[in-house]
Amino acid sequence: MIIEQLERALIGALESVGVELPEGFQAKVEASADLRFGDYQTNAAMVLAKRVRTNPRELATKVVEAMQIDDLAECSIAGPGFINFTVTMSAWGSAVSSLGKDERLGVPLASPLQTVVLDFSAPNVAKPMHVGHIRSTIIGDSLARIARFLGHTVITDNHIGDWGTQFGMIIHGWKTVLDEQALEADPVTELLRVYRTVNAQCGEDESIREICKQELVKLQGGDADNLKIWERCVELSKQGLQGIYDRLDVQFDYWYGESYYNERLAPLVDDMLEQGVARESEGAICVFFDGEAKLKDKPTIIRKADGGFLYATTDLATIDFRVEEWQADQIWYVVGAPQQLHFQQIFEATRMRGQNPSMHHVAFGSILGEDRKLMKTRSGDNVQLIDVLDEAVERAAKAIEEKNPDLSGEEKDKVASIVGLGAVKFAELSQHRMTDYVFCWDRMLALQGDTAPYLQYSCVRVRSIFSKLDEGVKLDLGELRIEADAEVHLARMLVRFGEVVPSLLDDFRPNLLANYLLELARAFHSFFEACPVLKSEGATQNTRLVLCDLTSQVLVKGLGLLGIEVPERM
Ligand code: ARG
């Protein structure tokens, strides 16, 4: 990798001019944000000048003289002591050629490799899975793909809410307003109708609220009838959810929902009392975070005065399980920002218990409608995920029909699904996860713009070059000649893939990859305009074809890490 070669040369030069490097010093070379300052730069001279009692520019000058990188890059000094590197054309040529030979397309494995449990999606059973869950599902799935590609052992676990207070209402509804036939035909919709009906009744009638509460108490006490209803309800909901995940191509290794931990809650609370981590307060068992300034006045209850356990109790038991059973080094929770306090509390409580997996709350903001308010349907309900997916595919189908009416019916459906779902995923993943983003159909499906269809179309376009080529043409990775500006820029962007992917997990930001892919596609289109491929010959044509081929490989791989497919044609 060019960056590593530069870093090695930099260390060598620093040592040869007599700088004693501090323990664990890493010579940091980074891609320049502004290409006028070369391809890469380092601030090493500025960081180290004090140690040799000189000023940064002077040290930079000495270092540049001592750098032995004639074939790799030209160096220059800028500002207070930055060293800039402009990579030579021949070095770009060999970098592209190594990319072509590397199955990993320049992306190194992470170090150290870890066992990561990824907790995402996790909708609540028998309640609708709404667009808020789409963020968790799509971001979580992409993080799983990225972490696996970087070599980590990833365990995806769907911690569904299958033991909440909603079951009081559902059981009462099941006994009073359920339509068995409708349940057969479309379980998810019927369960939702039952939930909404009883929810509305509860809003108006205190006595119904009381009945629901009693049903919940019976369920928790092990009542056989209620348990049976609960079981069927969970089963049916899971089937419905599975259908959505299949469409989205999202996979879970486990579905250990909240109920999975029921038996572990009482012993956990006892254990925490014994450890002195929890104590009684007004009949309830609580954890007080006296040692942690930001949680000082925010204790969390783990057992209510009536004996009931809470969301936090289940999450603590879940952490125990994941550490003991799965040897989790890391646990990532992809859950909306409103649950921030909950996660701070359970992370701190876990530390107080002496366990130390590295835990991260990967939070995200809201999805807004085009009126910039929280996205709702016309009747004021939460928009359901399944409806969003259906509409995306429908709209994509229309666009494809216009663009390419020759596709057969079957292929059209397939392409519409790939393009529609890709558009929804990309709209999500190209945003910083904390921003509240506006859900806009036209924008996310546009062929020109920062969209999945634009990237998918770019891939299709690159591939079409190869279909126009004579059968006999074979790519030669041996001697590449990168000469024109547009070639250099495309080469630079291709090499950057190996630099971008490892950085994605630093702050859990797939959007950096999404934006990189857009930049790569733009670099490709400029190259394709400036540098004829089919009309060129010999070594020039070979180099250009290699650039095209790698562009398509990187686009496909990068989109794949976002969970987005590329159609053959569109
Ligand atoms: N079921 C919860 C919700 O929909 C999310 C669960 C997230 N995971 C967890 N371990 N707490 O809000």
C-alpha cells in the first residue's frame, strides 16, 4: 500500500536525521483533503520538531532530503511544516496493478481481530415495524458486513421485544376482537389491528386498561392459556419479520429476544445485591452511579417494588450471556438516540460488576417526512416498513419501464427490486447516522444524484464496455501506463478504497463508504469522457480496461458492504 510505503520511508528518514522517536510513535500519513497539496501529507515534522529543538519547517526540510522514495512520490513542504507527497505516475501504475492481483482490493484485515456481537433491528413483537426500525436494520446489517470483511468474528443477534407490556393488550384483544380468518391470511396485519383496537379502547376506558394489566400478570405468572397465545403471537410475528429480512437480504445468527432471559433475571438481581452493585430503595432494587458524574442523579431500577423486572434488567442479563457464551470482546447496539441514557446506565452497571467488553451505543437520529416532521401516514399512524419497501420497488419499476422497455417481465421485476431496495438503503447509509434525514422518493431514486441507482447504473455502464470488446482481449496487469490526469485521479480513487474501509468502524460510519463510492463513480465518469477506451489501442487500452475493471469490482464490493446489489442491466 502506498500509504504504508510512505510511512515506512518517513520513519527511516526521521531516524536518519537523528530524531529519537517516542515509544509507540506512529508516522501518520493521510490522504490530502485538497489535491493541490499533493496526494498524501503528514504533520510528523510539526509533532516532532520540539524533541530535536528545531522548528518544524527546518526539520521538514531535512526529512524531505533524507526521504528515499524516488520512484514513489515527490515531496514538498507547505505551511508551518506539513510534508506533502505527490505520487508518481509509475507508482500509481504499480499500485493499480497490485490492486488487480489482490482479492481484497487493497483492504487489509483489522488488527486485533475481535468477536463482535451486533445487536440491531430488534423490533417489538406484535407492534408494527416502522421506518425507525429501518435505520437500525440497514445500518446494523452494513456494519456486520463491514466488520466481517475486515476479518472480525461477527455474531448478529435480533434482540426482539417479545416480553413487553404490550402483551397484556394483545392477549385481551386476542380473546375479544381477533378475526381468526384474517389471522390466517395475513397475521402481521391482523395482529397490528388487534393491538391498535385495544390500544384505542385503553385510551378511553380505565377498566379495559385494568383487564389488560391482569392478562399481563397472568402471562408473567405462567398461565397456560396466555402463554399459548403469547407463543403463537411471537411465532407469527417472527415469520412476518423474516419475510422482511429476506427481502432486504439481512441475516441473523440468533433471535434471542427479551423472553430468552426470563429465568436469568431473578438470579442476576440477587447477584448484583450480593456484589454491592445494587441496593434497595423504597422497596425497589436500584443501581446508583455515584462514581460517574454524568449519571449521578440517574439511578436505574432493576426490580420494581412489585417484583417486576425491567428492560435494563434484561439487557444486563443479555450482556452476561454474550460474554460468557460467545466470548464477546465487543457489543454494538444499533438503537435510536432516545435510548442513550439507558445504554449509559447498563454500560456503567456492567463495568461496576467487573466485566469489561467494549460496548458501543451506535445511535441514530430520526427519519422525517417531506414536511420535515416525523414521518407519518396520512391517517397519522407510523409508516410501516413493509409499505416503504413496496413503494420503493413500485416506483423503481416505473422508472425502469421508461428507461429500458426492452427488459423482459421477469428481469424487470428483479431489477426493480434491486434498484428500489438499494435506493432506500443508500438514502439511509449516505447520511451521517446522527442526522435527522428527510425521506424523499424522487431524490433517492434519481439516476443522476447521490443515489444507489446512480452507482448501480455506473457499474452497468462499466460492464457494458467489456461486452463491446472483442472476445480475444485479455487484461494484462504487468505493465500499466497511467498518464492522463483523469487516469491518475481514477487510480488515486481506486487505491483509496483500501484506506477508507478500515476507517469505517472507528465511529461506525458507513456513510464514509457511501460518499467514497460516489466520488469514485464521478472519477470514473470523468475518466470515461476524457479517455476513450474502446477507441484506444495497445498498452493504453490495456491500462484503461484495467482501470474500468477495477472500478466495477470496487463499486460492486463497496455496494455489497452496504448491503446493496447491482443488476446485470438496467
Ligand atoms: N426493542 C427495542 C426497541 O424497539 C430495541 C432493543 C435494542 N436492543 C437492546 N439490547 N436493548 O426500542
